[in-house]
Amino acid sequence: MLKTDNRPAAVRQRDFNNVRIATYGGHYLHKWDTKAGDVNIMLWGVLQNGKWGRQDHAAGAYDLEAGWQPRILPRLKPWLSAGFSHTSGDGNTGDNKHGSFFQLLPTPRPYARFPFYDMVNSEDRFAMLTIRPHKAVTVRGEFHALRLSNRNDLWYVGGGAFQPWTFGYIGRNTSGARSLANQYDTSVDYNINAHLAFTGFIGYAQGKAAMHTIYPKGADGKFGYLELTYKF
């Protein structure tokens, strides 16, 4: 089947060679106990090489995060965190190199509950506030400032290669615009007991230049759901 990338359609339609990618990486986690509260950091990075059909593949990604759990408001147990993630994009549609980071199998939930973008050609500046008013209840608010890493690449969306008859991704041309959206969301998770859990989520995406290019009559988006999960 045809691969999703930023090459012209006529070129992609002639490339049925295999995708063969190796990913190498690591992460570092650390937490400090201080008088002002616990401080934590997380560093993660990977490199990829291999073949993207007829093209040579070389890409990478990294994520930097830091958090603080202050000792104030002990009944709420607040946790503030912020970070930045970057996944590479392809800057040249005419060479024999594919530079877009390939996220093999995205996990839309629970990690991305409003999945209108993937970790492909993307930059994400984010901040989160999490509170635990009860041991069974977690409330989280998030902000994400999203843009494309490379203006010559696409805006990618999809769930990855999870079935044999589709590639699992689509890509939209933003005509060189990089700013994608500002995302605001709130979620509540309630573990009723060991088997039953409830989740409520609502998110709003304020479309920026890249979305306005594709959806000039309305670039904003809203998404919400209620979910009841029973574990046998």
C-alpha cells in the first residue's frame, strides 16, 4: 500500500518497497525531595535509521519535562509540570531522504485524549496541573501549544499501522504554515473500585495558521466524552 509522506502523489504511487526502521534511544528519570516539595525531571530521546520504501530514513525525537509537587494544599496534592517535545520533519520533498519521525503505534488514550495530531513533524510546548482531592479521584488540566517542526512537511494524523489494509496515517499540506493549534482540556478520573472506573473529558482546540489554511470557514475543534470501564 502507499506510504503517507510529503512526496508528490505520482512519486509515492510508484514506491511499494518495504518500510524497515530501527529506533535507538533512552530516557532518564530523577526526583529530588526538597523542603518546598518534590521536584522531578524526565529526559527522553530517540534516533531512527533505515529505509522508507525507496528512500533512506533518518529521523529523531526528544522530550524534556519537569514537575513540582509543592507541600501546600496537602488535601489536593497539586502537581505542576511543563515541558517541550520535538519530533523531526522532512524538509525536502525532492531528495532521496525521509526525515519525518515515524511513530509506529500511537496510543491515543490515555496519553492523548484529543488525538488530532501525532508525534510526527510536531513540536509541543505544554503545561499541566494535576490534583488528587481523594485517593480515587484525579483531576487534570492541560495546555498544549502545537506547531509543525518543518514547514515543508505535512500535518500527520492517525493511529498507525494497526490493520493490514491501510497505512494508518493521513497527511495534510498546510502550504508552509507551521502554527497548528492551542489545545486546552480538562479530565476527571474516578476509580470507583478495583473493577469499575469512570472518566470524563472535554477538550478545545483553537486552530492556528495551519488549520486555517485547510479549514478557512472554521478551524477550531471541540471534543468530549464520558466513559465507564469495567475490568473483569
